[in-house]
Amino acid sequence: MVTASIDDAHLLVAKSDAPVGDLTSSDESDDPVRSGVDDVADTVTTVETVDGALEQVSNGSIDCVVVGRRLADRSGLELVEAIRERDSTLPIVLAPLDGDESLASEAITAGVTEYAPADRSAEERSRTIERAIETGRRRHRRRSRARGFAAVFEDSEVQSWLLEPDGRVRRANERALEAVGATETDVVGRPFPDVSPWRERDDERAAIREAFEAAADGDAVRRELPWTVSDEADRSGSASAGADRTDGGRSRTLSVTVRPVRDGDGTVTSVLVRAEDVTERAGLERELRESEELHRVTLNNMTDTVLVTDDDGEFTYVCPNVHFIFGYDDAEIHEMGSIDELLGPGLFDRDELAEEGVLTNIECTATDKTGREHTLLVNVREVSIQGGTTLYSCRDVTKRKRREEALTALHRTTRRLLYAETDREIADLVVGDATDILDLEASGVYLFETDDNVLRPAAHSSGMAELHGPLSAERVGDENVPGTVFLEGKSQFFEDVTGAAALSSPTTDVRSAAFVPLGDHGVFVAGSSSAGEFDDVSRELTDLLAATAEAALDRVERERALRERDRELKRRNHQLTRLNRINELIREIDTALVQAETREEIERAVCDRLTAADRFSVAWIGASDGGGDHLEVRAYGGSRRGREYLDNVSLSLTGDAAEPAVRAATDREVTVVSNVVEGLRDERWRGEALAAEYQSVLGVPLSYDEFTYGVLTVYADRPEAFDDVTRTVFEELGETIASAIAAVERKSALLSGSGNRLEFAVRDDSFVFTRLAERADCTLSFDGGIQQHDDGATVFATVEGAAPADVVEAAAALVAVDDAQVVDAAASSTDEGEPAGGTVRLVLSRPFFALRLADHGIVLRRVEATPSMARVVVDVPSSVDARESADVVSSEFEDVDLRSKQTVDRTMRSNGRMELLDGLTDRQLEVVQLAYYGGYFESPRTRSGEDVAETLEISPAAFYQHVRTVQRKLFEALFDGTGRPADGEA
């Protein structure tokens, strides 16, 4: 059935003019091919050749081609085939003069649209042509739609999916396949949710399923879904730049449309899914929404208020935040009517505004809804918006104005604090200016006292006294606000201190209160009778005032510390000056001590140096007399008045209220009297000293290694002449003088021809010789012969009643013995079976008492020890006090008895022995001693030279060389009186 009019069709009739052929007549009226054509088309073009027909078809204006069986050059079927090669939809009607089933079949195979042989009526042929034209148009429309669908479907910027009604994928364009990283074979026939870009996301997967179900029911659905572009797709350039990165790629936004595809009957035959990247548009929309929200929030919350009026001053726009400044809402502002009611008349000059266009920073005052006055800065601008002509921008600068005024007052306070010199002066200034700076009635300052750990009020304002009363002291560490603020170093502000016990007074009228620490100095407190007075500005100003006060207190403390340091430096400089003078004095005394040959020279040199150049008034050295009950003056330096003083005071070592020299001698400690006047009537010597113009005294015992050589006493004509440093120096000087005296006495002892020999009985289990005798059950003795070295001393001891090896074994367990060797062992036993004894070499560690005796000129002559006691014999030169020498020996042991004292003459022995010993080296002496005690010089020899060399760990040649050298020196000392080695000999 023909469904549309085709009156405007353009037909092409292709037939032959030859008298023979399919066309039986050349007369157009009788032409069966033309018959029916004129009835269906306005325009008919006739051609007789295939080429002519193809040329007409190529022009593109032919709606249908009617072809005879044969043309002038070729058959009609060949024309059909040629046309079909060019156009598959152009309708072609084959109208032969004669035809059969075979021709019809070939025609259909060639691609004709209709078949209209001549044996049909003209009307029937006309309908056939109309049907062909309609079929061609329908095919054209269908092809156009297909091409349009293909163009849309294959859009390279849009993901397109064609789905079956059951949701399986029928087709997918290249963009869609790239999005899921698959080929068409991978997705065709599979459920779309399983292969879509949102297959991994449950929420989006559910949204796609719901949209598909709606489209399958005939509804078109649009959704915006997120999509993460894979890195592979991103590298291929399919994703737009500027998208946000995620862990999997770029995050995009897709607009997904799911719409049904219907057939002619309206049945849904498929579903089309298109996903278009709308990231940029979504971003712009989001930015627009955010901008609108920001604009709305800004207008509602900014502190500046914007107003717009017309030429008459009537409000046309009121900013929603108008309540921030004025306390009114926008409706109440509109009810006021004009801007003059709000800001007052005459705010600006209209002519000036017209000339300038904008007026800025106009200062005015306005009253808010509660009656509080505000200082405003107003900017006025000409505008043209929504009926308004003048825009007002109002900024509340009340706090800033107040802050500027307060800072100006604070600056004045700061300048005044620069000249404050004490903490209390600073406290008074801060409290006095706090009212103007903070605009508060009450203020006060606590200062911290380190002595009792208390914050004590230093100043308070009259307002504090009226509202609260006097501030009370607060102990740091107790539960109180000032103490807590001071310890933590953090400010505390109270909107209302009622019930908080912040000021330790339940009856206080203070409501608002602030407590601010002043560093390590104290706490600043400020308050008001009104609650809620401490806004941001008030807190800032309070902190600034407290910081200024703290800085001033720091400055005063620094200046105070600097002054104290200056005083300390001056004191130290004075001490250094005195110390330099003392050091110079000590150097002079040391030089004199080195040059002195006798004790008298030492004592005289010390007294002379101490009193030279008016260093001290008097200096004298005294020692106990023979009876030990009185100090005798051994050396004196100073004025004649000092001698008179010594004659007038008692120097008895047994009396009370003793003179400083006596106290130093008896206590054996440094004695200092800083001021003679103190206790003037308690001790007689003080009056005598004051009469002689002595105001301070120093007594120093001359002690060395527990041996006292007297006392040095120095007098000065000023009080406090002997400070701690001077006392220490003189204490060391006393040891130096005693050491020098000991040295000269040792020298005198060596040269002295006579002396005293003292014998002691020692009962002391800790004595090394007694312990060895007890452990070895023998008698152990030695006659001098001590060889001193850095770590101790070496002695050769004779063993009786035991084997020397037993002594060596016993010595191995004693710390006091570093080494022990058998030097000479007699026969193992006597005829009666008693051990014969022998000689041992003992290396004794320090301190060995013989070495300490030698430091004082005392020579250890013999020690004979048995298991129960020891006999110790020492020689004391005549120049050394025998009584004090006995004390030195007694101090070495727990139980000591002096058995005997006799005078000895040791001139020849000592001189000869010293000359010989002076000529020997330590090694030579060690070798000859070991050879002697080892029996090398016995006849017959008990030990060979090789045995002695092995003991000494030297070669036999070295041993013999040492022995010959010592023998030669011995004979030289005997015959020539000299122990000097020959030239070239060691």
C-alpha cells in the first residue's frame, strides 16, 4: 500500500528507440514503458543508453528509474547492475514489453525494486511505480537515520553502548571499549553491568541497573556518575587534562543517559547508553555553587556592613549581617526609613561624592540597639543597582580606636618605666597607669619573695581597695590563683570571679578579673565591678601591660645584677692585686729557701721577706723549748714594737686564752684572727696587740709529713688582712718552709759527725717485718742498706730459724711486699735439725716508713723482728730534735716504746760510706748488694757470678763488669779519698 504522495517525484525512463526490442512502439502515447509514468511524476526524463542513464543518476535528482528490457547499447539488467554499484537504495522498476518468470528472477537478483511488465494495466503499472518510489524514499529515510545513528553512536568523545532489552551488550563504540580496556568481542553478549566502567563500584553499578530497568520500561534516565580514568587510558590521551588524580588515575565526572529505542510500533527493541565527560561543566557548576555559598556566607558573617540607598536615602538593600554592628536585623533597618536615621545627617557632601565617585574612611559614631556607641569608618560610593544609587560600607573600629588610645597610654607608661630603679617603683607606676590603659577600676601587683616563697602585694589601686580591699600575701604552691598563675606562667581571665575564690575573698565586689604572670618577678592582677569586661582587646592590652612591666622588672634586675657584678669584680680585682703581691712574696721566699744553707737562714729569710716593703707589720717564727711548754722566738722580722709585744704576752703552750701563735702550735692548724678588737676584754693579748696597732693575726704551723718545725705568725695593721685566699697561700707556704727546713736538716744529718741513736720496741701486727717473722716463724733482720726507687725501696734481710723460701712464700701474700727473692740459702738445717736461715731480697711498696724517716734526716740503722715484736734502731743527727724524732717513729706504729738513747760518733763511717755511695749508680749498688748478700764474696763462694746474674736477669759479663767497677771505686775511696770513676767509665 502506497503510504505517501509522490507527485513531486522525478523519474528517469531508460528505453531504446529502435523499432525492434522490448519496446514495440516508438510513439510515446503508445509506449508501454511511458505508460503510467506521467501519472505519477511531475518530471520525466528519458534516455536511451546506459551511459546517459548513469549520467542522470549521478546528478542526484532522480527519485526513480524505469528501465526497459533493452537499451540502445546494453540491456536494462546491465543498467540495473551499474546503478546498484553506485546506489543501493535508488528505486528501479523493470518494465519490459514482454517478460517471463526467468526475467523477473534475474531482475530481482540484479536489485530491481519492482517488476511491471507491459501486460499489466497502466493503472497497475502506475501503482507499481508509486510503490517503488515510496520504497525508495523509505529506504533513504532508513539509511539516513542509520547514518545519523552511526554518527551519533560512533562519536569519539562519548561512550556509547547499544543494549538488548534484556541488558546484554549488542554494540559498543571505540570510546566505550577504550574506557573498559576491552575489545568488542569481550563485551558483546555480556550483561552491561558486568562490563561497564562502573562494574567495580557497588553504588554506581546499582544506579546503572536502576537506570536500565527504567529505560527498558520506556523511560529515559540521566545520571551523573564519577569515573576514574585508568592510567592506560590517561596515557592514550583519552582523558582530559586538569582532572584530579587518585591512586588509580584521573577522577572524572560522566553524564550518563540511558534511553529506550523503539520500533514503528513503539516497542522497545534496544536500549542506548551514552556517557559523556562533563567534568569541566560539573566543575564550573560546583565552583558556581561554592561561589554563591561563599558569597552568601561572607555577606552573613563579615563584620563590615553594606547598605544601599536611593537618591532620597531610602534603603534599597541591607546586608544580612547588619546586626553585627548595630544589633538590628535587616527588617528593623528597613523600618528606619533612611540612612540618616542610622548614621546621622550630613555624613558627607553630595557634590564631593559626585565629583570623586567614592569617599573613603569617613569617621562617625553610631548607637546600636542596646544604646552602646560605636566608632565607624564609612566608605561611600556611587552605584546603580536594583534601584539604588549610593552604597555604604561600614566598618566598626571601636575596638581599634580604643586599642590605639590604650597603646598611646601604654607608650607613656613604658617611657616612665625606663627611669624606674626599683621593683616597687615599677609596681606603683603600673598600677597607677592601668586604669587609663585598660579602662578598669581595680589593679594590683604581687612581687615574689624567694626567701619565704611568697607572692607579696607590692601595690594596688584605689579601685582595688574599694571593690576588694587590701590584697593578701599568697604562698606559692598553695591552692590559689596567683600562685598557680605564677608557677604555670599562663594568664587566667575570669568573666565572673564570684564563687571562684580567685581573690581569696568571698565578699569581693570584683567581677571580671585577670591574673597575668610577670615572669619570675610576680603576678599582675586587674579587675572590674562588671562581668564580661575582658574581650579580645582588653586581654591583649592586659598582656601587653604585664609584658611591659616584666621587661622593666627584668631591666632593673639586670642592672642590679650588673652593679653586684661590678662590686664583685672590684672585690676580685682587689683580691687579685693582693694575690699578685702574695705570689710575688712567695716567689721571693721560695728563692730565699732554695739559696739557704741552714735552718736559721731559712727562718730569717722568711721573716725578712714578709715584713719588707711594709707588707706586714711583724713576722716571727717560734718553736717549743726543750721542755715542750713554751714557745721560743727563733727568727723575727718587723719593727721594735713587735719585740715589745712578744715580751708582754704569754707564749706558754699550756695556758688559756692563748695568743694566736700558741694556738697554731698546739692545734697544729692555721689560726686566723680577722679583727683583734672582737673579744677585746676576753683575752689579754688582744689589748697588747691593739696597743701595738696590730688589728689582724695569722698563725701557721710549719708542718711537713706530720713533723712540725715550729709556727710562723704574721701581724697586720688592718682588719680582715687575711682572707680565705691568703690563708690558703700561707698554709701552703708553711708546708714549703717546713719542707725546706727538713731538706737542710737531712743535709746537715748527712754531714754531721755525731748524733743520737734511739732504740724502740715495736709491738704492731701490721708492721711488715713482724708479719713476715710471724708467718715464717723466724727472726728477720737487716742492717740499713736501703735502696730507694720510684715505687718503694729494696732491702736485704737476714733470715734466722727458717728457710728463706718460707719468708718468700709468706711475702707473696702481703700487699706491702711487691717482690721477694731468695738471695742466699744456708744448709737446709743444722746438726740439730734446725733450719740454718739465709738472706732474702725484699722489694717493699710505698709508703715504707724508713723513707719517711729519711725525709726528716732520721736514718734507719737496724730492724730485728720476731713473731712477737720488733726492735727498731734509728740515728738522729744532733741538729734534729730527738724528742720530735721519737714522735715521728711513734706515729708510724700502734704500740711503740723508746728503750734507749745514746750519743754516737759516725763521722768517719758516714763520710766514707756517703763518698762511696755517691760514686755508685743505682744499678751498680743493686748488683754488688745482691752479690754480697748472696755469698759471692764468701770463700768458698756459695753462689757463682752466673747465679747472681741470672737472678738479676743480666748477662754474666755485665755482672762481672759491675763488680769490678764497684771494687775499683771502693779502693779509690779507701786510698785516694775519692769515689769518682775514671774517665770514660760509668
